[in-house]
Amino acid sequence: MSNPLLENTVLPRFSAIRPEHVEPAIDTILADYQAGIDALLAAKTPRSFENVIGVCEDLDDRLSRAWAPVGHLHGVADSEALREAYAKAQEKIVAFSSALGQNRELYAAVKAVHEGAAFAALPAAARTLVEHELRDFVLAGVALEEPARSRYREISSELARLSTEFEEAVLDATDAWSEHITDAAGIAGIPESGRAVLRAYAEEKGLEGWLVTLKQPSVQAVLSYADDRALRARVYRAYGTRASENADGGKFDNTARIERILALRHESALLVGFASTAEESLATKMATSPDQVIAFLRDFVAKARPMAEADLAELRAFAAEHLQIADLQPWDVGYASEKLRERKYALNEEELKPYFPLPAVMDGLFAVIERVLGVGVRLRQGVDVWHEDARYYDLLDADGVVFAGFYVDLYARTGKRGGAWMDVCTSRLRKKDSLQLPIAFLTCNFAPPTANTPSLLTHDDVITLFHEFGHGLHHMLTEVDFAGVSGISGVEWDAVELPSQFMENFAWKREGLDLIARHWQSGERLPDALFERMQAARNFQSGLFLVRQLEFGLFDFRLHHEFDPQLGARTLQLLDEVRREVAVLQPPEWHRFPHAFTHIFAGGYGAGYYSYLWAEVLSADAFERFEQEGVFNREVGAAWRKAVLAVGGSRPALESFVAFRGREPSPDALLRSYGVAA
């Protein structure tokens, strides 16, 4: 059988990949990988960087290039057959990787490179890669003796399976719920753009009228605009109880998975010498201790909570006086907030949407990066993709030479994981006779175009697109030739959001909006009056937003730091404690936010959700230099590219920040951006 996953093509042949290809390809590659490691260890040649690290990089890259399209399809074009194949192959990869991480002969070979006379003369990126490899061997339990060695590998395998199951349960629960509406009175208040989305969902199922679903564009339309309070409450409850015992008869319940994931993570951390999962997670982050992280978050709580209380008091008073809602509930907050924003600033998202048609926003995004970074973008036709909505673009340098590329898949649909993310297709890697270019996947879940309109984005959607593209630029603009520390690889997890959050700033500046915003019918730029109202409303309810992020971050970190095997996860009890400390509006008792918190249970952010705020301190401070010297200042853009994007994970993120800013980061710029007193 011809297997597209075993082909040495630059880009995957997505249309040819079938679930039945996955296991055979992974079996073949893992067997070849093991044979390569055996040959490396048997060789009598000196333990040089090229003979050890170079060989490992090539072997790992082959596995990554085959697994990347499989993982991507699992996220954007899910099916039962693919799930089964993915799960079986993932189990084999995790088992192989765990054994590799505990291979003492290989560890000794890497250590010999580190201790060799030639090490000091290696490029800085190469030295960093070797040091990261040694650290990762320790974290993988290379020093463990039996039975701890085998137990560690068992835990790794089970955790990988549970994380996949957690994410799949959320997707299934999201797709399982809908409410069919045939009377226009039932969707009163929802603007035409939102109705068009609901109409498209109905048409997809062969139904008349409108179909409310739990996909993000639908939830946003209902909770922000639906006059029917009961409908808002039903959608809020369905969305807030996904994958829990309180929905679908418990069919997709993640309760037991949460308990098991936390217990296994804790046991794994203890095995390799850490007191908690949180402490272990900081081995690869900028933050140096759990106490530092908790103090960082609580310092922000002290500043943000009074603002949030004032925001909520204003909203409650407004809802009671103008909307006849005397008992403001969580399902009323989005609706009342939209009405209050419109009253205070004569601004609502629907007024902005016509200025953000997706094609114009994409053109503007490309224009921004050309002006700031000197990078060109060109659509490539004829690329094999997984869905008709997906596109592929080349990145070009100043001479028109292609040096990277990326796929985009931007619309919400059934069988596609919710949210937005960037992932790696291929990493930059210098081979003996060629240079493999970095290629990224950029995925969002925006409202699709309708029969009469293009996809019209909210301003929040625009920010999301810029955010994910910032991750993509970090991956694609690397100039490091070793895959393990090129792009986002090897970057401390609490700094990996720096380039993404940095890019968001351009979607707020007049200079950026002049390139991004263009009315989909008239082509008119964003009027000055509307821009000024946007700026006036920028910090609208910023206190409520901040305490929500702080709640997520503190809950995640405490959950992983305070886990006690004798007491179990205490997930809801701990969340309640955090909310009493941080939140100003308490959700109902039946709400089950943790059960769909894929970031920490399936997305790599366990004991690391605080990273968003941590990195935002860095990004706000970094962007302030652009504000001082020119938003489109090419010299500053070149400095940013050289100091941060080009070096990837080849040096500590703090060094990269200091190289760009000339000093260590200060939180003042972030506090100012939120309207918080320092």
C-alpha cells in the first residue's frame, strides 16, 4: 500500500491521507528511528555534536513530519476512524519517546558531547540544544531505577490517552447540543450577521429557520444579543456544563479524567524529584518558583479586583434601570454589557463588523508584517489541503525568496476543534545538503461567509487572528538551524505568548487599522469618529476581563501545586476558593467550567495558564518601544525580528527581551494599557 505519510514531500498530501495509513506509517518510522539510535550507540566514532545531536535531530524530524499532519487532521477534520488510528499511534509514540528519554546510553552520548573539548566552540544555539537535551533526559526519568522507570513510562502513556479523550469529549459535547428555532421572535435582538450564522447551521442540517449550537459564533451571538432571556440561560447552561455530569446524561463526562490526570501528573512529578506538578512545570519556564507565580497573580488580583467590582456595580445598576433585569445573572452579562457599551460609547460590535471582512483583514495583516518586518506574503495555488476553505501562503524575504510557509483554516464547522491555535507542520532544520523551511498551521473558528456577505469579524476576532499569526511569525522567522531550538521550540512556556500578544497591539493602533479595516461594501476605511469610540471603549470592563484571566491562572496553578493524593483533586472546591478570592460574579452551582478547560487538561498549559498574563507584561513593554519610536518603524521592527523572533529558543527569553528593550521588563506598560494604577 502506498502510504502518503511515508513520502518525503515538502508539503503533506492531505487528500491522500486515510486513517488506515496512520499506524503502518508510525510503525515503520519508529522502527527506523530505533535502528538509527542503535547504530548511533554502536558506532565507534567520536561523540561529536554532528554524530549524536545531528543524528537525533534528523530521526526526530522524520517522525514529526509524519505525525504533524495526522495531529492536525485530528483537530480540524475529526472522524471516528481517525480518532481510533490517532489514539493507537499516539500510544506507540509516547511509549517510544518515554523509553528514549530514559535511554542511559543515549544520555551518556549527549553528556559526552557536552563535556567534550569541542563543546565550547559550538554555536550558541547548538550549546543550548545540548543543554536542553540533558535537562529533558532528567525530566524524563533517565536516573530512575525499576520499578519507577517503568511506572514513569506507564504514566506518560496514560496521560497522553486521557488528554486526547478529554479534548474529544469536549468536541463531542459541543456538537451534541443544538436548539432549532423556526419563529423569528425567538431570535429577536440578534443582528443579521448572527442570524446568518444560525441560518447556515440550520441549512447544514437540512432545516428551515435557525439552529443555535455551542460553536463559538453561535454562543457569542446569543449571549451578546438575544432578547430572549430564557434562550440566553439555556445556551449559557449548555455551554457551561459541556462534558460534565450535568449534561447529556453524563455521556461525555470529564470528571473522572480530570481526577486521573491530576493524580498521574502529581505522581510523575514526584518520581523525578519535584514536590508538585507546578514545581516540575517551572523547570522549563521563566518563573523560578511556585511562590513567585502565586505572588505575581495575587499582586494583579489586588489591583484588578476593585476595578472589576466597580465594573459589575455599574452593569447591575444599568441592567436594573434600563433593561428591567433586577437580578443580573451570568447569562445576562454579555447582553447587558453590549447594551451598556452602546449607551456609554455609542459603540457595538455589529457597527464594527462591516469594517472587518476577513479578506480585507488578511490583506491588512500581511501589509502590517511587510511594513514592520520586511516580510512578503503570497498565496500559493494548487496546494493539497484537507478542506476547501483551507489556504496555503508562502513567506518571502526582501528579495522575493521563499523562506517559510503557512496554512490557514479559519471557519467554524462540525468536526473541528473549537478555539484558535498555531501548530507546527515542519521546523527549520539544516540538513547535509538542504535547508528544511519552517511551515505552520494557523487555525481559527470564525463565522463563515454567507450567501450574501463575506465572513465579518468582530474586533475580538481580529485580535485573535493577529495573536495566532504572532505565534506563526515566531515559528517561521527563526534563523536557527537546529529544530530543537528553532522557532517556538525550546522557548520557555511562560514566554511563548510574547510574540503573539505583541502582534495584537497593531489591531488597536490607527496605523494598523488603516491597513486592516475596510468596509465590505463601500471599501471605506474606519471613520475617525468610530476609531475614537473604539479607543474610548478599549478598557470597558477591563477589570472584569482581568479577574476572569486571574481566576483561570490561579485555579490552574493551585490545582497542580496543592494536589494531595489523600484528598484527591478537589477541583470544584478549589475553584470555589479561587472564585471567592478573585471573582466578583459567581456562576451557578451547576456550572462546570473545568470540564471543558482544554488549555490545561489537553493543551499543554497545565500549571502554566498564568503564562498569558506573564507574557503580556513582556509584550506590552516591548510594544511600548514601537509606540515611542514609530509603530511602523522598520529599524525597530528589524531589531524585534533579530532579538526575539530570529533566535527562537536558542537562548533564554529574558536575554532576548533585554537585547531588544535594553533592560529587564516592567509591568507598568501593561497596567497602563488596562487603565490600572501601577
